[in-house]
Amino acid sequence: MTMEQLIQELKEHLIEELNLEDITPEDIDAEAPLFGEGLGLDSIDALEIILILEKNYGVRLANSAEAKPVFYSVKTLAEYVMQNRK
């Protein structure tokens, strides 16, 4: 799977799992922040993202300290998955 395919797939998972109504994958900028100004996600959404990574990619975060840079954007999520996928 290429990085572009993974980014597209992650966007689809985020929309589906987080119930982001009226948002399409094309609406999500891969480099925009997921939390705060970007998509405006919250801590509950972060837990859902952890589940998406574990369930779909076999990727588990070693500790919560590494989550912030990994969860910055769809692109940083995709990079982490590519490096740590089982």
C-alpha cells in the first residue's frame, strides 16, 4: 500500500468511526491538525483513533507521550502506521 492509499484509507476510517457527518475524504487536508483548529477533534476522538490503528493496522502506541506528534495530522498518522505496521 502506498502512502497516498493509506492516507485515503485513514480519512475514510476517521469519517466512519468518528461519525463525521457532511465531511468527505477530500474535505480533510492530510497535513491539517486533527485537533483544535483543524478537524476540531477531542480526547474521546483520540481514543477512537487508537482503536482504529490497533484494529485495522495492528499498530499500538507504546506510550501516551508519543501520541501527540503521531496524532497531529492524517499524514503523521499514516507515517506512523507505515513505520510500525505488523
